[in-house]
Amino acid sequence: MFLDTDFIPPKYTQTVEKGNFKWTAPSNIALVKYWGKKENQIPANPSVSFTLNNCKTITKLAFAKKEDSLNFSFDLLFEGQSKEDFKPKINKFFERVAHYLPFLKDYHFTIDTENTFPHSSGIASSASGMAALAMNLMSVERQLYPAMTDEYFYQKASFLARLGSGSACRSVKGQVVAWGNQANITGSSDLFGVEFPYVIHDNFKNYQDTILLVDKGEKQVSSTVGHDLMHDHPYASTRFAQAHDNLDKLITIFESGDLDAFIKVVESEALTLHAMMMTSMPYFILMKPNTLEIINAIWKFRNETKVPVCFTLDAGANVHVLYPKNVSEKVLQFIQDELVGYCQNGQYICDEIGNGANQL
């Protein structure tokens, strides 16, 4: 079993004056949701996600040795422009990870980041952003300690990403990633995400995710606040048990290729996530009227055509439409004919399962 102290590095063997790296990391969409967390970004229940391919963050990190090692020093650019309002989040992240990256105060960093998807579109940009930053920081550490193994490199990157944004730990690798201790998943950990270690049926290879942008405004309740409301939630313990149970079901489903069973688990998980929000105190609703219109249209279409298409939701109003690649033509026609009208400015993004972070 891993401990967080396993990620405190040995004494560095090299010195580096300056350099730069560039990594891209994708967003991910949870199938079994995590909602509620303990101290230090530890999940209250395990989760599993599809790693996406097209919705990603591209981050360039330049670093140069500085005179003193008293404080963190960095500039943050978003799409080439200075972004002061992002800086407190990065500073907090540096504070959390400094124990595990002792070189952080030795350098001035320039973090230049951009997304391939609309910012604040309710797609997990904190997941892709923190994963991309973690990959860059691990590239710096590998220069200082070249004996590092690949396994340690990726595990620690996922561990660090989690300290920035919980679900970011699932964006380091692909295609299916589990996070959180689960008795029936070998190697699973609360500290980092692991690639799903069992057989995945061909039905789930190249799975498609078309993201319908229902509402691109800022959420009225942040995910951080939502997670905190699970501490005294009347249904929390039942929900956490359900997540473990659904994750066990998915192990069997992924092996058998049973699309009907997959749909039941995934849609139930999405609605349960939002049920937790509606039954917390204070209660809140992140779905919009058009979210429900889309869900009902998907149910009607699936019932009439028997096409195995389903939905899932993150902590927001947007709808992820999930389906196997071999029915893409029918589903995309359905989206064009019946669902685009429910999207803000008719916007949607076509994505699919991807392989995780990539150095550029």
C-alpha cells in the first residue's frame, strides 16, 4: 500500500539552471462519480472515468534558477495573456505539493496554458489543467533525478495532479482510469489514479462522447462547496456504498460488453450525483430545463430505435452523450435533428476515448 511519504523524492543528483517543457493533458468524464472528499483531496468513494481525447489543456512551463529560495515565484499566462485571477489557485497548489517537490522555491516559473475547448464551458478544465501542470513539474524533477522510473513518474504526476483538483489524477493516463481504494481493483489507491487493470470488451474501445453545451455560465455552487456538503449529508453513507457497488458492476460489464447494463449504471450514477446536490443542506440544482429536455429526448430515441446511446452529467448543466463508435452516424444525426436546439448557441463538442497526457 502506498503512503504519501513515498512521493518525497530522494536527494537530487543533478543541478539544472533553466529549461522548458510542454505537455498536453485531457479532460475526463467519470462513469462512477466521486462526490465528497476527506482531507488532502482524498475521495470519500472510488470513481472510474473515460479519459477524453480532444478536450485538453496544453501547458508550456519555462523555469529559471533564482537568487533566493524564500517564496514561490511564477507568472501565469492563459492563451498568451496574463491571468491574475488564476494565480491564487496555482499558489495554493504549490503550497500543497512543495513537500513533494522541494525544488519549487528555487526557480521562477512561467506557466503558459491554453484549452482546446471553450473556457468555462463546464468541461473539467481544472482536471486537464492540473494534470498538464503536474506532468511539466515531473519533467523538471526527472532532470534533477534522472534515475526516476517511468512508473514513478506517472504515479507521482497523478498524485500531484490530485492535490490540485481531485479528478485531475484521472487525466494522466488513459483510456479507463480508476481512482480510490476498491477491494476488487488491483493496485487502486486514494492517492492517485490507475489504469483499469482488467479486460475491456471491444464494445467500449473508441467510445464516443459528444458534449452538449447547455449552459456555459459559471456554476452558482462550485464543486468544492458541493463536495463539502457531503460531510453531513443524510444519504452520504448509502451513496458511498452504492459507488463501490456500481464500480464492481462495471468490472463485469467492461469484460462482457453488456451495453444495456452499462447504460443503467452510468445514467443512474449521473442522476444520483445530482440527487445528492438536491438533498444536501443547503440544497441546490445545477441542471437546467434544457438538461432535462435532452435526457428525455435521449430516452425516447433509445426506446424507439434500440440504439445504445446514453447520457452522463458532471457537476453542471451540460450533457455528455456516450455511445459506441459503430452507431456514430445515427447518434450524430439525432443530435443534429433533435438536440442542438437545446444547446447554448447550438454548440457541442465531439470527443472520444483518449490515451492521457502527452509530451509535445
